[in-house]
Amino acid sequence: MTFEDEQRTDPSDSATATGPVVDTAADPVRGIARGSAPAPLSVLDLATIGSGYSPGQALATTTALAQQAERLGYHRFWVAEHHGMPGVASSTPAVLLAHLGAHTSTLRLGSGGVMLPNHAPLSVAEQFGMLEALHPGRIDLGLGRAPGTDMATARALRRGTEEGPDDFPHQLSELTHFLDGDFPTGHPYARLTAVPRGDARPPVWLLGSSGFSAQLAGRLGLPFAFAHHFSAANTVPALDLYRSSFRPSSVLDEPYALIGVNAVAAEEPGQALRLARSSGLAMLRLRKGTPGLIPSPEEAEAYPYSAAEEDFLDGWLANLVVGGPGEVADGLEQLRKRTGADELMVTSHIHGHENRLNSYRLIAEAYGLTG
């Protein structure tokens, strides 16, 4: 099946008569810039577990953060699928999204993303059909082609299937057919139905950190989310490729791209940098194959960095937007203008639940979401 065959109607601009009151006239893909903000601002959360905290506390903070994001005017709130990482509690986005939907009323909720090679497409269609039925008009289905973990864990997740990231276009095709209930006559799955499946289904986003998903999203006319927060050097080339590959579809008539951005704000710029450095130590440990809880700023300050590790940390921090509220807001806007992104999705993967809540609040206020 060709890419052109994959373009299909996204009926998610309609909604059922049940569930929370949502503005169903709103575009299901394009974000809304609230207050005096120059562009839509959204949140990517990992249910961060810092040292000294439990997974339950991390998930409770994610719930409080989603409620705060709704009040402050963030457009959408996505959670990411990661496995085998002690500092990340969001291993099963569909479960967490169901919970967040029950504790919010208007905020768009989604996966940033579901790592499709880890799952049977039918299972994903059922999970997100369920989420759409529970929270109509509020669900985004963001899909990635990486495992979101090490290869041993990936093999454990994929037991019984030989498919992997290279089969992503085929998996995506199968998933969209299940979501739309339109397998062609004679297909082995033509008589199967993903239940529940209502009149609407979540819009599909493709996620990526390289050119593969950028080009695929463009050729299918789908919205695209790029992981600037861990692949900053590829951001502009990937977005250029997405736009040059774009073909209008029933989902979008022109490209729509958001980028994920690591951003940390605090009242004092020095405190923001301390929080960012502790997050950087967590990333360093992950890259060394020893992932753990997010260390506290005190732990990070006491860590005996080698020269090579200091170089890694400096390079990692160079791609963060960090500082006081105004400094972060200016940095975000400069990045948006430089990349041409239609929407920014900030992530503050830092130690301390109050620090997380405060960082997102300060960013929202300084960027103008609250008017």
C-alpha cells in the first residue's frame, strides 16, 4: 500500500453528546494561543520520580500539573511512554491519560507518544477508542517508532512478534485501518472491529527525532511533533523535510508542527540552572547505561564529574531554555521564530514536585498564557 493510500478522513472534529463540555468547533489538530501568548503552548510530562519521592507521589504531581496546566491556558498535555527508567513513571500512557481525563475537563490529552513497535496496532486502537469514548474531543494519539527503552526491554515487550521500528509504516497503516474500521474487502482483518469505536476518533500525530517520521508525516498529511529536547541539531532539517514533503490530506491542508523543548524556570536564574544541572546528571547516567531517579540539586553538586562528563553536561545544557521567567519566555519565542514551529511543547523534567509545578506556572505567566 502506498503512502497516498494512507490518507484518510479524520472525523475527530465532531463529538458525542456525552462526556465533558468541549468546544467541538475547535480544530482538533491546531493549537490555540491563549491570553497574549504569541503561539500555543503545551506540556510534555514524564511523571518524573526524583530521589526521595515515590512513584505514587510522582503520579499525583502529574495529576496536579495537568489541572494547573488547564487553569493556566496550556493547550494540550501529553505523557510519554518509557520503560526501564526508574525516574519516569509514565510507562503506560493510556492508563495515565484515562486518569488525567477524569481529573480535568477541557485540556487536550495525548501520548507523546505511544511507541507503536512495542504494541499490537489493534490494542492501541482499542485503548485510544476507549479514551475517546471516555473523554470525547480531547484525545490525541501521538505515535513514535523508537522503543523508548533498551533493546533487551524492547524484546521483552515485543515477545511473539518479529516487527520492529523498520515496520513502522505497515504498523501505522494497520492501526489507522482499525481506528477507521475500513480494511479493504478480503483483508485478513476486514471482519475485525476495534471496540469501542464511535463516530469520532483521536487525531494521529507522528513523533520523531530524525527525518524518517518527518517525511512520513509530510507525505501522509499528518501533524508532526519533533523532539527538539533531545535532538536539537536535527530540528530545523527535520521540519524543513516535513514541510517540503507535505501533501494536503483530509486531516490537514497545510503543515502543522510542534517541537518539544526542555525548559526550566525559577524566580532566580541560579536556582533554575541548579535544577537543570541535576536533570542533566540524570541524562548523563541514562547515556552511560545506569538510569536512576532524578537526583536532587545537592546530589548533582556533589557528583565528581570527569572532564568528558562536564563536556557532555555543558552540551546538554546548551539546548535547554533555562533561567528566570522572562529569560525563558524570550528563549522560547526566539526558538519558535528560528524553527518556524507552530506550537511549543515544554517539558521540565526536574527534581522536586513543587519545582516542577512552579516552573510550568512561571513559564505560562511569562509567555502570556494568563493574559
